[in-house]
Amino acid sequence: MTCCGHALTRRDWMWATTLSSAGAMLAGCAGTRAEAPAASEAPLADATALLRDNISIDVHTHAGANGITSRTARPSDDLARQMRAGRIAVLCLADVPDGPILGRNARNVLVALRTPEPGFLYGYHLDRLAWVDELVAKHGIRRALTVADLKAAHAAGQPAIIVDIEGLDFLEKKLERLEESYRRGVRTMQLVHYTPNDIGDFQTGPVVHHGLSPFGADVIRACDRLGVVVDVAHATADTVTQALRVSTTPLLLSHTALRGSRAQGPTPLTERQITPDHARALAEAGGSIGIWHFFPSLERYVDGLKEMADVVGVDHVSIGTDTASTPGLFSEYDHFPRLVDAMLRGGFTPADAAKVVGGNYLRIFAAATG
């Protein structure tokens, strides 16, 4: 196939087709702005070009209400469709092993409502890995295990996932379970979530280990040996500080915002936000911090990215939406180019936007997986 006298690769044709569809969709929603197409379309063209030329990654997501954390929805073609429409190349798709035992207490805080019987959370985790297997086998999604996999998927214009786990509560001091998860394709592992475990303390729970436990240190060493990104989201500052002493590769903190974020505004998630010192400790060791999507607008979200970049530098900020069933900016990924557009209009250079949209996580993933 040719265009303007130049041969088009399959990748170029797929990107061009998506760009045409995205432009038509936005023109239909523009209202009076349609009278000035040059002003409104050029930034979107810049955003879609950036996504075409760079690997974009949501470093923490559950893929919406019908995603991996749904207990009723089967895998479908919908996620691949959304990713293609939104030009997002990669999702770190996060299983939540303690999901079945979580609920809200009288303070409206998510907690474990019961102590699970031995092996229950592990069984649930294996079920979710089978869900991923079906998604990959039948519904147009690649599973990426290496940087080469990510590059190949992006070059082919095919959506990809990095399999993620939010909380290693299912280990029950059995490192062989971690190794089995790795064999099943998991490449990002978050240490703690909302359920007390043997690994370390989490932000919304009681202090039990005063940071990272000896077993938690063994878990990080095992992740380093296998080639897994360690995610310290939900972990207390002490847990993060001690994890940094153990890990031989940069750490990810996949979904949060700066403590007291003016861009996010009043939120019940204050305990899950992190202080500047917490953020700097992770960044100084080469890590990156994902900003979730619980902001009132795309413009305010961009301000939230800037708030964190002002503290740690643009080389240490990522997109980590935490998309699930709760309301946020990205219940679906169809409109992802609008975020990149907002970043470019909001003062990010194309090079810096490319880092935040995917490059910073890609560096961490490369360091971990070798």
C-alpha cells in the first residue's frame, strides 16, 4: 500500500487508520470549535504522532469494570479495541489476589474483612492468570515478557500487556509460588495491598513489621533474580526505604499522587498519596512514580504530573491510572490521545511527554528483565 508516493508499512497503515478515526470522532464532539480546525486538530496530530513513534504504557491498570478484577466478565475483544482506538501500546494489567476478601469498614477504608483460609488467595490468583491466558489466546492481545516483545508488538501495531500482581498476600511464605507466577508470565509484582501479609507494612494498615520484613527482603531478592519489576505502591515510607536497600534494580511506585496535591483536590485517598521525601527516595534510586487518574479533568491531571515532576524530575514520573470499576478519567482507553494532547498543550515537550507516557517505565522494565 502507498500514500503520497511512499510505501506504507503495515504499522504505518494501522496508525494512519486509527488517526483518521480519532480525528473524525473528535471533530464530531468539537461543537463550535469545528470552525477552527487548524487550531484544534494540530495538537491532536502531534499527540498521535508521539504515540505512534514511542511505546506508551499504563504502568498500573485493571482494565475497567469488565477487566481482570471482574468476577463475572469473561475476556473479550473489547480491550484490544480500546487500546487500538486510544493508541496506547501496553498495559500493566494487574490481578488483585486479595480482592475477594476486601470490603469497606466504618471509616469507608478498604480492608480485609476476614482472614482467608490457607491457599485461598493463591487459588484465586491462579484463576486470574487463567483469565489472562484466555485473553491472550483469543482476543488480540500480546503478552510481553521482554523489552524485545514490547518493541515487536508496538512495531506491529498490536496491543500488549505486562502481567502484574497487586499484592503478594497469596505467597504465605512460599517463594515457589512467586516462581510459578513468573513462569506463568508475571513481570511486575507489587509487594503489599490492603491485606496484612508477611512482607511489609502498607499505608492504610497497622504497623506490624516496622517496614520490610526479612521475608519481604527475600521476596525482593527473588524478584531481582528472576527478572521482575518490584512495585512498592501502597507500601509505607519505611517499607520503601528498606526495599531500596535490598533491591539491585530501580523500583516502581505505580499509582499515587503527591501528598496534598492541589491538582487532585480534596480526596479520601490522602493516606495513599506520598510525601516529597517518599517520592525523592524512590527517584534517587532510579525509580518511577505512576500518577493515578482520580483528577477532575485532563488538565488537572497534567498539573498532577507536573507536581510530581517538580519534586522528582521528569525522568521519574509515569502514567499509572489504576483504572478499574471506580470512576476516573480513563474508564476506557479510547480517548488516551487527549491526555497526550493535554500534556503537550500544558507545557511538556514531546521528549519529556514520551518519557512520562512510557519511556520511564520502559527503562525500569529493561533493568529488571535484563
